[in-house]
Amino acid sequence: MSTDSQDADDDLRERVTNFLRRNFPQIQMHGGSAAIQHLDRESGEIHIALGGACSGCGISPMTIQAIKSRMTKEIPEITQVHADTGMGGGADGDLGGMGHSGGGTSPSFPGESSDDGGESDEGPQAPF
């Protein structure tokens, strides 16, 4: 990569970082983080990883959608944004990183039967 294109990539990375800090301060305020994983200036694609408290946060899908729509409007060189919360969903994170992998454990609920050796999962007993 030539020095001019490296400088242009560095400038674009800095603009994206500033965009995230300026438009989404709640990510950092709530203990989360946003990092550029990959930037392809030629195709206009960027991959962003949301980490820390963003992983598993109930509103991270809304944050991802806001990043996707606003970044492409404010930074013309970016044409496509992929985001991931690190919850095993792969790039794009449309479901907050959940639901894409098909694996993992599913939640259990009191009274629901499972194949755990016959132990009852009735949940805690009420004190009354």
C-alpha cells in the first residue's frame, strides 16, 4: 500500500472513530466499546465490533442499526457497515449477535422438562 493510500485509510479510520465517539457516547458511558475490525476503503465496507457491556445488552441491536444508518449518511466513503456484538452471531449483528449461530444453550424456565438426569427444575419455592 502506498503512503498516500495509507494516509487516506488512517484519515478514514480517524473519522469513523470520531463519528462513533461523537454520536454514540452511550457505548463508552455504559461500559461498552466499539472497535474497527476491518476497513476496506475500495469497497466502502467496514466491520465494527461492539464489546464490553455491549455483548448481551438488550439495546445493542438498536445501537447497531443506528450506527449503520447514520454512518453511511455522515461518511460518504462508507457504503456498508457490518457490526457484531461478539455474542457468536458473526458479522452484521442484526439480532445483537444472537440467533445466527444456531448453537449454544437455550434458556430454561421453571417447570420446563429437560434431559438432565431426571432432576426437577421447578425453580425456587415461594416463601408463602
